[in-house]
Amino acid sequence: MDDSGGFGVPPPPPPGAGGPSGLPMAPKRPSEIVGSAFTMFGQYWKDLIGITVLYVGIMVVLISLLVWGIQGVTGNLTGARVAGAVGSVIIIIFAVAMTGAITRLVASELAGQPITVSESLTYGVNHFVPILTIAVLLAAIGLAFNLVGLALDDATDSTALGTLLNLAWLVVSLLLSMAIPSLVIEGIQGTAALERSWGLVLPSFWHALGTFALAYLVVLVGALVAAIFAAGGWLLALLATFALFLFILPFLALVLVQLYVNLRVKSGAITQMSLQEELRRTA
């Protein structure tokens, strides 16, 4: 409050500073991005799980039914492979759809304009078609790699080709990982979002790779804990898988959004004010 009794305008933060809801002015290291994702998960775990639980519940049930049905009908190794491929596609689609809602929640927080879970879910519903379009594009790319891998397995006994294919998929998925944040924050749709992601990640590829490597180490620890519980029977295995997804999906989404913002901060192409304007424009 100023001397005249009115509310004065607060001074701007010093260079390099950022409040809890503010956009950091300096780029973050991979460890800082993962640490920030942990911090945000701890602060907003109820909201994040509230968004995730519906997606994960439907996804786990759907995958279980489809895998059981496909394997039951075919009853052979090919059926198991097809079931695995279909399950992978379902996971990609559901994960991308859920990431869209979480991205809106996190980006709004970073912009200093927090929204509720209901508002983020409403955003996801209102933008379901463009989000689903990107999900289908990513799933189609993943399925193509999967089918090529199956063909290679049948045509050759070489493990080198399979290893190279897996590495290629790792690189491509990393380069396309910013597609959903590009859609949710900048409003870029379809294949243009994939191109935008490629352009953001490629100049900082090793930075992005290091960030996700740290994030997946955290996921690996969670998977090991879940595996211990899963040894207690099918019911515990199902509950452990459900709980693991409840943590993994929002955590990776947090890392994704933090990395996206960081990549744009590194290039000097975003400020908190411009982020607020982009979110208003894409609401």
C-alpha cells in the first residue's frame, strides 16, 4: 500500500529472480528442472492426481481387456506382439490427452495465473480434437516403429538392427516431445506442432536428453518399488500398476512443461507476460 492509502504497483523482480508462481528469468539445468517437477508435484499432488486418476483408470481397464481379448483369440506369440503394440498405442493416446490438461494447469501456474482442476479439464474437453490429433500422430509414429521392429524380428536374428531402431525411436520421440506444450501454450496444431517441437528440442538436444534421463531414473525407482508390491499377487500387481501410473504420468508431464518453458527461456523467446498472453489467446 502506498502513502496515499491506495495500492501501489509492486516493483519488478530483480534479474534472475522468480516467485513461486513466476517464470524464472534464467535457464535451468536438468537437475533443477526435475527438482522443480518434484516440488510442484508435492505442492499440487491432489490436483494432479485428480486429473490423472480418470485417465489412468480407463486406460488400465481398456488395455487389460484388449490384451486379454487379443491373446485369448490368437493364443500365440504374434497375438502377444499385436496386443503389446495396441497397448502401446492406447498408452500414448491417453498419456497425451492427460498431458494436455496437466500442461494447462502447470503453464498457468508458471504464468502466475493459477487455474483449477475443473478449468484444466474443461480446457482438455474443449480442445479434445486438436489434442487427440497430436496423440494419434504420435501413436502412429510409435506404431510404425513397433511394426518395423516386429518385421525385423521375423526377418533376421540380428539384435544390432533392433538396437538401432530403438535408439532411433528414442531420438524421434524426444524431438517430438514438445508437441503438446506447443499446442496448449502457443496454439500450434497438427503436424505444425510436431515441427515446432523438433525446432525447439534440436538446438538443445543434449540438454533435453539429460533432463529426461534424470526423470526416467526417478521413474525407474518407482517401477522397482511397484514391482516389489506386484510380487504379492495379481490384485497387488494391479494396484501397484495403477499407483505407479498415477505418479509417473503427472510427474513426466511436469518435467515436460518445465523443459518446454526452459527451452524457450534459453532462446530468450518468452517472458512471464508473453506466457500470460499466449494462454489468454489459446484459452
